Amino acid sequence: MTTKTASSPERRSARERLLGAADELFYEEGIQTVGIDRIIERAGVAKASLYDLFGSKEELVRSYLQRRHELRQARMLERIARHEQPREQILSLFDAFAEVAANPKFSGCAFARAGAEARPDSSIKATVDESRAWTLALFTRLAADAGAADPQLLGLQLVSLYDGASMSAYIDRNPQAARVARTTAALLVDAAVAGPKRNAH
Amino acid sequence: MTTKTASSPERRSARERLLGAADELFYEEGIQTVGIDRIIERAGVAKASLYDLFGSKEELVRSYLQRRHELRQARMLERIARHEQPREQILSLFDAFAEVAANPKFSGCAFARAGAEARPDSSIKATVDESRAWTLALFTRLAADAGAADPQLLGLQLVSLYDGASMSAYIDRNPQAARVARTTAALLVDAAVAGPKRNAH
DNA sequence: GGATGAACAGACAGGTCTGTCTGTCTTAGA
DNA sequence: TCTAAGACAGACAGACCTGTCTGTTCATCC
């Protein structure tokens, strides 16, 4: 039904059920807070199966983040593809964020939270870094496409905006955060394209 | 020497040593990661003394955050007092942030990290909320002083900027983050004062 | 039909965590 | 000098966490 699991039509594979449970619990409650036992209970999977499939809790966490990252990549690229103009493409990413943040279960950026919890030398931190680097590169590319005078600067500004809004939406439960970020993004893009040096090209 | 501790001149009180150790360890490594044993070891204090003085780990965490909040309040107000113009006052807060973020032990915003780790109904979360509300109110007040067309909007924008830069400086170890935030803040302030409605007053 | 392998349940080991408790020592003040 | 309080060391209880292991069930495939 989903990927393989030849005959049993109803149930997903143990691996997918584990990743599903990990996604819900790690994301909503944090990585350190949630123990293995709660994950296997929700997934309906034996503990031995988890360790056969993933080897350790850390590797399960890494897989959970990897999957989140791939889903987010797909979501962002799909949004971008809806528009032609780079300015609209950038703003559409903030629209997508607004939709995600409106979900009552929204708990901030999974990568930011994981990065804050992880030890600096862990494989988890490496996965977080990878995802954040991809996002920065995407915003920077769009900034260049939009004709920003300094694409790297605008890229950093947009990512910061994204991070800040995500934090406010989560910690402060601020429903305006996404809208404010979109407004600010438009302002920054226009300012960067007009150029700090007065003369538009 | 510091506050009381009548006769022993060298050593600070057990309470202060505990708060000092908590400040270093909780801030650098996270609240969940650091156990009571490591704190009392670094503080050179008996476990019984900790529980006599604070009653629980949660209360120790709360006190640690409360102290951080008060120190930050003082630091921000002192910075503001150095300037007359609201615009300069706002930018001076980003200068102060740049100095803090340049410290190699900088580990992001203590309140953001604690807020991400804490349960939503805990006293820790309440302390975080208090601190964040104070900061937002401060930025909003300065935005109004600066003559922003929409002070609440500019306040939210500046706080988001602050949060985003803090995250980037910590997770990405990005040394440019503070400078970028300052640049962006100047741009946002000017845009807000000029007004989106074309006519400056 | 028998073999293979994935998934199951659940006990167990070894470690860590918070919080309690006992008892000792030192110092300040009556 | 006696007392009371603060601080000390460290054992202990009880919970929880990760990871291992044993043995069972069941579907698939040769």
C-alpha cells in the first residue's frame, strides 16, 4: 500500500510505523523527553525490531530528521514551482510557512529544536547542519534570481526572518508571526533589489 | 565579600555558588542534559544544601533563568541609556548582542532554549514567557519612540530579527549573524519611520 | 512441507536521574 | 559555654532509560 509490505494490506511496515511515531513524539515533545518505550508503544512495534532496524536511538532520530528534511525540501520546491517571478517564489515560501504554523500542533522548527538539544559532535547535529545549509542556499539562490545587490546578505536575512518567525510562532504562540515575516520579507527583497546604492539598474 | 557570608571572606554563599554553576552548565549544555550531581560538584555544595535552598531542580532552573533575565534587563537598559535618539537606542541593542554573540561560549538565547525544552505548563515556561514579553515590550516602546507608523509591527520585526540572529549565531556558528541583524534593523526602522504610506511627517 | 526471516512479547542488565535521609562539623550569637 | 543553624559527605530509594537477549508466531518461498 505504501511502499512494499507484500501481503498485509492494512498495516505499514514496522520501519514506517516507527518513523511515524518518532515524527509525532520527537517533534511535539522533544528528543530527550521521549523515550524508546513510548515510541515502540505508539508504533505497535517490538523493541527488538527497533534495534534490528535502526541500531540505536540516535540513528532513529537521525532518520526522523532526514525524512523531515526531505519532506520539507519537496514542499518548498513545489511551492516555488507555482510561480515564475523570484520575488513571488520567495514570498510563497513564507505562505507555506504560514500554513504550517497555523497547525495547532506546530512546534517550531524541528531542526532548530534538535540542534539545540544535540551535542555538537553528534550525527544529529550534522544532519541539522545539512538541512539548514540547504535552506540557506535555496534562499540565497532565490535572492540572486531576484536581482539582489548582495544575494548572500539577503539570503541570510530571509533565513533569519524564517527562524525568528518560527520561534515566535512556537514559543510565544504568536499567530501574527508568519504574516509579519511575509511582510518583512517583501520589504527586504524590494530594498535589496532597489539596492542600497540609490540607483536601480 | 559579595553579599553576606559574614566571616569566611573567600567563598561565596552556597546559594550563589549553585546559581553560578547552574548558569554555566545549564546555559552551555542544556537543562535536561545537566544533572543535579554535576551542578553540586562544580559548585562544591552538598546535595542536601541544594534541596534545602531550592527545593527542586525545577526551582533551581527557574532561579537561574530569573537571574539571567535580570542581568539582561540591566544590560539592555544600560545600553539604551548611552544614547538619546530612539534609532540609536535600538541599534545599540544589536551592538550589545554582537558583543555577547562574539563570546566563544555563546550558546544562543537562554530563554529560547529553555522554552524549547520546557513543558508548556511548567513554571520554567512561565518565566521564559515573562522575559520574552518584557523584551517585546521594550522593542515596541522604542519603536514608538522612533516614530514608527506601526510600532507593534516594528517591535515584532525587531524581536524576530533578534531571535533569528541568535539562532544563526549559535546553531550555524555564523559570525556574521549579529552584523547582518544590525544592518537589517536599521533598514526596518528607517522603512517604518518613513512609513509605508509614502508621506513622511 | 519444511526452511527462512521478519516481527512479536517481555524479562533483564546496567546505568543515570531526582530527591530523601542520616549524621557530622563549624560558626554565630545568647 | 551552650545552642541553633547552616553546610558538609555520602548512602539510599525508586523511577526511568537504553540496549540486549530469549523464545514464539506467522507468512512466504523453495
